[in-house]
Amino acid sequence: MEEIKKRIEELTGILKKANYEYYNLDNPTITDQEYDKYLRELINLEEKYPEYADANSPTKRVGGEAIDSFRKVQHKIPMISLANVFNEEEIREFTGRIKNAGFKPEYVCELKIDGLSVSLHYEHGKLVYAATRGDGVTGEDITHNVVTIKTVPLDLKRDIDIEVRGEIYMNKATLEKLNREREKNGEAKLQNVRNAAAGSIRQLDPKIAAKRHLDTWIYHLPNPLDYGIKTHYEALEFMKELGFKVNSASKLVKDEDEIMEYIKEYTEKRSDLPYEIDGVVIKVNNIHMQQELGSTVKYPRWATAYKFPAEEVLTKLVDIKFTVGRTGQITPNAVLEPVLVMGSTISRATLHNEDYCRELDLRVGDIVSIKKAGDVIPEVVEPKIERRTGNEIPFSMIDKCPICGSTLVKKGNVDYFCVNKDCPKKNIEGLIHFASRNAMNIDGLGDEIIEDFYNEGFLKSIPDFYNLINYREEITELEGYGAKKVSNIILAIEESKNNSLERLIFGLGINGIGAKNAKLLASTYKTMDNLMMATYDDLVDIRDIGEILAQSIVSFFKDENNLKVIDALKNIGVNMKYMGEETKYNEIITDKKFVITGTISFMGRDDIKALLESFGGKTVDSVSKKTDVVIVGEAPGSKYDKARTLGIEIWDEAKFKEIVDSLS
């Protein structure tokens, strides 16, 4: 029997060491096959001789007996949550309050993991129980599930009584794999990593949690001074030394500027991380300062959480309004109950076209999901059909122009157009487009101002912009238009004459020609006259100018009205030449598609894109068989794995640096 007991102890030690090396150090010293062999042997021995099993045996990682209900646990130190901030101004308000209290602190920035808070309690270095946050005072005992998480040490490296706190989470790849399996089995998919982690921990049967492959990051020591620790950063290092998994992205920073740099860095890296983050936590580093700053009833005054702007939220579809674009295209738009999306309040969103509305079965009164990515116009993703009451009104397409009343004409299979050349809204939208930021960039001429000038008769066509100086006195007499404001507008109009040709091409509103293709045309033909003489055959030979765009360009320059506009602009003195840099040729960059993943230490992502584009390369967001090269920096995400699977050429940082140096 002594030999059995000794073998159980030996196997237990081997497996605990292997778990720590694999999950915490990412440096396994035994193979998976060896690990499985030792684990099977230990399971068999413990079943036969349970009296010799370690209370924190590695076999508990696979899930023990199910429980009937969750036991309540009182937190000795309350688990209060953090107040949220949503922008730079609010971050500076947070640090300003600390400065006003007489402190000059350092801060620790940490990633805010999208998961479930947990408190782990150890006595003599052994895990005794784990609890949820609950209401901050009372949580629930989830030990039976937490012991299945392989990054939670069951035994610490020191004989110590301690409580630590952190986050239980699920990796993105784990969720994808689980959902593939659930789909095969006809089960509903798990919605997101946070819900998946929380749902797993709330299971009464630990075998379910064990199959979910949960993970942890530990980030808080509630009573550091008891261990002689005087800063939060020291506490992180201390917990790491004890055997806990601590996120290496945590960083000591000295002021608001460095906080903002950290946020910018991880805003860019966010999509490439293997786990979800929903923000950045900012903490005063010095523990004595933390204590003096204290807490409110709900939140500590020494810490806050910057939340990334929500990408997708729910709100009510109040109405559907139809607008007329500069080409006459009719677009349905959602009128929404105002909601905060990606840091801005949204009350309208595009619905694209009739087919889009019908495919989604949108109805006025629906609760809908709204999504916004970067600077893209927000759009309605889907209606929440389960939230319908029966009072919703189905979508109905109009057949008359909402502005001039003309009968709409359907072109192609999807889009409706107002073909009335004198439709006021078409003309107004064309003028707004000409003055917009990516076109002629006439500062001070917003949409409402242009509409005012149109209604007053000052501005009816594009050349009229350059004659507004003749209406200076009349404009100044309008409500809200002071002399200084009018002078600034006229100055901005005058300065726009000096824009490079690509801005004018884009501003003229050639159907289908965006800012990138406008630059491509300008850099290819150099002058407006050259472009106007280009034939269909000439144009289709240009990279990214296909048959449809080539025909659109030719048709535009055949229209007498368009030619009159261009002649008028020439006479006014608007520049008709390309003034940008010439696109350079490089055989390993020109005409190739690039994906960037991870962080390159010596160059920002925007600079990399600009460099590649200056040599005729193109950057895209996702990896596919058409991708030529994937540039891989620190902490790459799934794009790197996909590139390897597809056999796509990969440039690591050293290779990319070598190429950049060769270009200079």
C-alpha cells in the first residue's frame, strides 16, 4: 500500500508541474501523450484507492461530482466594481481629480478581459474555495468548476494564506471550436465568449465546465500591505511568483499621455489578441495612495475602466425615411431611438436598399441590432424577432421621389432612382459631396449651410461655389452668419482652387468613383484634359478600373453639362493637374495584396499602409487565397495561423525591416 501511496504522490507531482509549465509558462517539458498516460494512471489509482488521493489532485481538472446548488460565500473584503470612462476627456477628468487631491501618481494599465470575476482563496498554499463577485458582498461558491480550469493553481509555490482576484474567460478559438461542435450536434451556438464563460461556470455539473477549456488572468491582491507589498505592480509580480497566470500586457505608466498611448496600442491590437477585451483598466500604482483616495459606496476612487466603444447595440426602429442621393439613388434610412454606438450617439442608420429591408424583414417598431465599425456609417444588422409584440409595421417601398414627386425608376435588380435632373435634393447632395472632406475639403461648408445657400439662390451648381464672394453682403445678413464666419468660408473656397486633381475628380461625382480610384486616375493621367480624352479601352487596362467604371467615366465626359462645369472651373482658376507623389515601382510590393497582423515595433500600422501604397501595394483586412503577403508583428492573431494554413508568404518583423531599409 505504501508503494501505491507513493506512486499517487509521484504522479500528482508530475502532473501539477506539467500543468504549471504548460498553462502558465507556455513551456511544456513533457508531451501530450505522456501527460495523458500519467493522468489515466492516476485516475485509475484514485478510483481504487481514494483514501490516498490529494485534495487538490490534477484529476479534478476533468470535473468531479455534480452539485445540487451553489453555496453562498461572504467576501471579507467587498468585491466592488469599477466606474467606467468612455473617452480621453473623461480619463483626464479621472486623473485630474487625483492630482487635485494632492497626488502625483504612477498608474498601471491593464487589459480589461471580457469574462467573469472570480475570487480564489488559499490556506497553507492550497485552494480551499473559489467564489463569484455576486453583489460584491455575497458571492457563490464555484470551486467545483474552477478546479477544472488548468491555469488555476491548486497548490501555490509557498505555504501561504491568501486571496487573489481575477477573471475567468474563454479564448476566441475555443468558442469557435465549441460552436462548430454544437452546430454539428444540432445545438444552439454560444453567443459570445463572456456568456460562454459565465454559462460554463454556472453549471452544476463540473464535467461540462471541464469540456469548455476555460482560462484565467489574475490581476488583484485585495490586501497587499499584509505581505509587505507597497505597489500594485509589485503585487502583480508577487502573484506571478506564487504560480498565478498574470497578463504580461500590464504596464507601468507615468501620466495621461502614456495612458492614451497604451489605449491606442491595444485598440489596434484588440482584434489580433486570442481573447476578447472590452477596455483598459487604469489603477493608481501606490497602495498608500489608493487607501488615502478611498472608495465611494460603489467604486474605488483610485481606479477606473476605459470601455471600448460598443460595436453593436440594441435600440428601437422608430421609422423608415427615404433620402435622395447626388446620383438620384433612393436610400431607405432607419430612424432610431438615440443610442450610444462606438462613442457617438446614433439616431439614424442606413438600410441600403429595398432588398436589404425585405431580406431582414424589418418592421417599424422592431428592436434592432445596430453596428458601427470605425468611421463607417452605422447600419442595422438584424431585427430581434423574439422581441416583437405584433404591433410592428412591415416595410413598404415608395414609388415616388420623396422630394420632387417624380416617379422612381428601378435600375438593375436592386436600386431605385429619381431621374428628374431638376430634383432639388439631387442637386443639393451633389454640392455637399463636392465640398466634403475627401473631395474639395471646403472647411466651414457643412450640409445645412449648403442647403441654406441653395434655398437662397446663391448656390445652384458647382461653379457657383467660387462666385459666393459676390453674395458676401447678402449671406452676412442671414441669421447665424457673421462677417468672420463668411470670410472664413470664402477663404476656404479660394484655397480649394489649389487642390490636387484627384480631389476634383472625386468631387465631380462620377458614378462609382471613390477617393482611391480618383487618385489612381489622377496619378495615371496627370491632367484633367488627358483624363477627358481617355477611351474605354484605355481605362479598362488600368488596375482596379473594371468595365463598369470605365463605361461610367466615358459617359460622364460625354455629357455636355459636365463639360460645361469643367470649363467653368478652368476659367475660375481651379487646378486641373495632379500634384501628388508618383507611385513608385517595386517588384515585391507593386500590385500585391498585404495583410498586417500584430504590432511592428518600428512603424505604426497607418505608416505601413502608406508605405505599401506608395509603391502600388494594397492592404486588405482579411487573409484569403488572393492575399500575397502577411506582415506579422508581435502578438499576431488568427490571421497568422490562417496564412500558414494557406501557405501564404509571411514577413516577420526582421524581414519587413530589411525590406523597408532597402527602399530608402
